[in-house]
Amino acid sequence: MSNALSISELAEMCRIETDKSRENQPHSPRYCLELLRLGMVDGCQSAWYAIENQYKKLIQSRITTKVGQEDLIQDVWIQLIKRFKDGIPDFPTLPSLHAYIARTATNLVIDAVRKNEREERRVAQLEQEIQSRGEVDEESQLDMEELKKYIREKLVVPPEKLLFQLLFEVGLTPKEIVEEHPNDFPSVQEVNKIRERIIKRLRRDPKIHRYLEDD
């Protein structure tokens, strides 16, 4: 019986049965299901490591983007743990289990893409609002300087502080920042990632929201 096997033996049997299923040979899903139960329901660490090793490539194959891939993989694991916390479904075959895991990953990727698109629109809107506030008149310019000072105080991570200065005070583009500060920002993608992190934090700050809403 599978429950009499060690974790390493279970993992090996799971691998063997998985290979059989891929070759359309008769196979049993019980070893993989028992491994999932031990790792996701019982919280056995060694079983969890075996699960990661067994299914990470399957999940990665459904995550086409390289940006944020590890975060998405962790989101898939979290989603599966939540779904399996009350017990592992009785999947009749390993392909049905694999399809379930793959579908979970695909759905999370779709949700992440939609969320990123919404966030990009919010980022662009906030940047436009901040920049336009600095262009209207002297009184508004004074308010803008106060806002920038407040933001600088809120940003404590060095790359964020430097990037805010280069983007919103010096006025450099992401490409120009990479060209002038390659050691701090090796790529435009890195600039955009840090920029979005800054904007997300600013949007959650009530004082900044009040400033943007104050006409």
C-alpha cells in the first residue's frame, strides 16, 4: 500500500506512474494522490518538496511570461493548497490530475494579465496627474514640491528613492535611466517593475489620494 512507503519511495512511484501515463500505458494515480495528501493536507515538508519537484515544470509550461513567473508559480501552489485543504479529489487518472493543475495555472495567468493591464492604466493615470500638477501655476508648483518631499520621505528603499528622483524630478525616460545608471537599473523592465511598485504604494497612501482629489 502507498501509505506504507517512505516519502522518497512515494515520489519515485509517482514519477514511474507519471511516465506510464505519458506513454498511454495502464497506470495508477494513487501514489501521486497520496503524495499530494501528505504535502498539501497534512503539511509534510518532505512530501511538499517532492510535489514541487514533480509538478513545477508542468506549472511553468502554462506560465508564458518570464516577468513575475516565480510569483505566479507560488500563486498556483497557494490556490491548489486552498482547494485541496479538505482532501485530495479522487482523480481517476494522472492526466486528469495534470489537466486540473494546468487549468489552475492557466486561469491564474489570465487573471494576472488582466490585473496588470488594469494596474498599468492606473499607473499611467497617476503619473499623468502628478506631472500635470507640476505644470499649472506657481501655487500648484509649491504644492507639487510638498508632495514630492512627502513621497521622498515615504520611499526608504534606495532604488525606489533614486528612481523617483530620476523619473519625476529629473524627468528622464526609462531608457535614459538605464543608459545613465546601468549599475542601478540594468534594464527598462527593471525600471518599470520598480516604478509600478512605487505607484502601487503611493495609491494606497490616503494623504496622496487627498492631494490628487483636491482641486
